[in-house]
Amino acid sequence: MSDLAARSVDELSGLIEAGQVSPVEVTRAVLDNIGRHNDTLRAYIEVYRDDAMAAARDAEAEIASGRYRGRLHGVPMGVKDNLYFADRVTTMGSKIHAGFVSGTNATVVDRLSDAGAVFLGKLNMHEYALGGTTDNPFHGTCRNPWDLSMSPGGSSGGSGAALASNMAVAALGTDTSGSIRMPAALCGTVGLKPTYGRVSRFGCFPEAWTLDHVGPMTRTVKDAAIVLDAISGYDARDPSSLDRPPTRTAGRLPTTLDGVVIGIDEGFFLADVDDEVERCVREAFDALRGRGATVRSVSVPGLDSCKWALATIDICEASTVHDANLRDRPEDFGDGVRLLLECGQLPSAVEYLQAQQIRGHLGSTMQRVFGAVDVLVGPTTPTRTPRIGQTTATVNGREVDASRSLWRLVGPASLLGLPCLSVPCGTAGGLPVGLQVIGPTLGEQQVLDVGHVLELDQPMGSLRATAYLEGLPVAD
């Protein structure tokens, strides 16, 4: 089967369990793609080739002996390089931590290992997850497989690029201010930021303690559900962990949305949005209506204040994380990250607490909104995919700051710790567009349901297969 590396977790798991495909075959096919394309795409910082093949052989032997662990058994995955592996280097995409070795695994790594996943290596990221480009000064600029001149987004850009180029079957990313969802949107993949505390952050290097999330990045919504079910659940080692059992979402995904009410605040989510992006999103609304959903206009007061509050909390907490190194070895940060961290020392305690008050007020407002609708939807990013190094973007003839614009719409779910899914909903100028689905606290099932049903009408797989890595050799 020459297309093994392009298959979904859902497809491969059935083949592997039935003995029709070996984890060794799948892992070898993905590693072959990494060997062919990673020098160009820079999706991986380190590849665990020998360990991955050994793990695949172990998985094959276990399954043959009747010890099948579940749907991730023998499935090759990549992991963002701010999640700790015991006795392996975890760089955080930085120079300062270039030789850092943890004595323990991240909880999510342990849980995936227990599920039988095969780890391919560590994925590239924006330095310390503090940016949206994955233009990494120490580990190489990550490129978007849809167009090598384009950015894959960040900070989990390596995860998005690896999935879009068949260099991973699934991946983990982290999301503080949109770092799972933005790369998913720009690379034409699926990204899920769970509810804050739903997935353990133990063993994840912090960006901002009260905002950080770990979540799945995959090719399909069902795959995201499969990975979420494996990594979620209470962890006593994470003080923010919710005392909840693991989710069980993958087996409950529907084919219709009868009775589901979807809200859209057009004054926020469709303001200052590229016309082609808006077209894709409105076509997605029509597809959801066709599957039984009611799409209703709503107003969420205070969303415009989210951007300032999120930026203030994020940068103040990040600067605290890096305070000692910023004082003792500032020259070892990349220029952009150093400037960002220096700016994080400027807000006062009053401003930080004001931002937290906005957060609390907006959370109460959003809770009332979710009394009237099941989910909120809108574009993941308001602009088209930017070029690498691009600082401004054009939105319907008007110049805007590219970075600030890309982060604007993902902010509310980040600030409030709400579950949010980005799912492909079409293309603009030949590049992917993402729709984000925001749910209430612990509403992962709702957002996955909506994304899965949309995917039934707007599959991206065939388009991705013909679009990715144009002009480069692809796997046989």
C-alpha cells in the first residue's frame, strides 16, 4: 500500500488491528518521507529513526500475540519539542536549552506510550513557543508544504507541516494564544485546543502558566478525538489538572447536527476578514445547515477587549518564566523573542490584574452565551496564509499587521480556556482556510461533533494529496 503515510489514524488502526498492515510498514513509509522532505521543510528538530523502527517492531510483535492496546498502537506520531522525553534532549526550539535533558516524560508522552504509539521524533517550533511563524533561528525555518515560500504558522508549525507532508500520521502541539489552531488552519490540518486542565501540562515547558494547553494535531477530526481520548484525564502532578476521567469522544461522532444551534458573532469574527476567507466560512455555514444545524447570529459583548487582556497575561507570565536567563544571557535568545520578553517587563501589576478581571468578566458573559447556543464558529485566521518573513498582510485592499491579525480571532478561546477546534473549510488562493469551532467548558464533544460533520461534506484529503510539496519529489 504505497499511500500508508497519507492514511488517517482511524484507517490505519483498523488495518493494523486486523493484521493487514504492519506498524513496521507504516513507520518505514513515514520515515522515508521524513528523509526525503525534512531538509527542505524543517518540520523536525530531531528524528528518532532507530528508536521508531524498534518501537514499531515491538508493536507488531505485541499485536501478533493478541495484546492490541487500542487505536494508536503502532501508529507513528511526532511530538512538539517542548514536551519532555526522559533521557532525551528537549530544546524548546532554543539555544539556551539546546542540551536540556529531562529525567521524566511529559504525562502526555507517557499516555501515548501506554497506548502503543510510535514516536518519530521532536517537531520544530517557534523559539520557546513565543511566536506565530516557526521561523526558528537555531533549528531552521519551517516551511508550509502547500507552498514553500509560505509560513506554516506557529508556534506548532512543525506539527502542521509534518502532517500536511505525510511526515507524521498524528502529532502533538501546544497552544497558549492559538499555537495549535493557527498552524492547523494554515497547513490544512485539524487542531484541537482542549479545555484548560483537560489534558495534563506536566512535562511541558511553560510559556504562560494560566494559558498553556497541550492538544492533538491530526489530518481528520476523528483522529483528533482518538488522540484526545488517549491523552486526557486527571493528573495529580499538574496543579491545574481537572478531576475528570479521560474523554470518550471518538466513538460518539454523529453524521447529522439535528437540533444543534451554532452561533456566529459577525461583528467580531467576520469583521476585517479577507473576502475569500469569508466566502469559505459562509460556505461551511451552509454545509452545516444542510446537515441539520441552526446557524444563528449572536452578540458577545467584550470580545474586542480580549486581545489586550490575552497579550498582557501571556507576555507578563512568559517574561516571568524567562526572567533569570533574560538577565544573565540575553544574547542567547533570538532577537524577536528577546524583544518580546523585554516588552513583557513593561506592564504594571495593575495592568496584569486588570487583564485578569477582563478575563473573568468575559468568561461570565460567554457562559451566558452558551446558554443559548451549543457552539460558536468563525474563521480561525482572518487573513490568507502569509509568506515567510512577511510583516504586513492585505485584507481587501487594506494593509494590516500580519502577526497581530493572525492571532486576533483565536484569542477568546485561549483567554477563557475553552475547547476550540480548527478544521479545514476550503482554500483561498490555493491555500487552506480554517474554521474554528468554540465550545463551552468541557465541551470537546460538541466542537468535535460539528467539525466531524463539516468534514463529511468538505473533505480536504484529496486536495492535500495533489497540493502538497509541489515541485518536490514525493513518497512513492
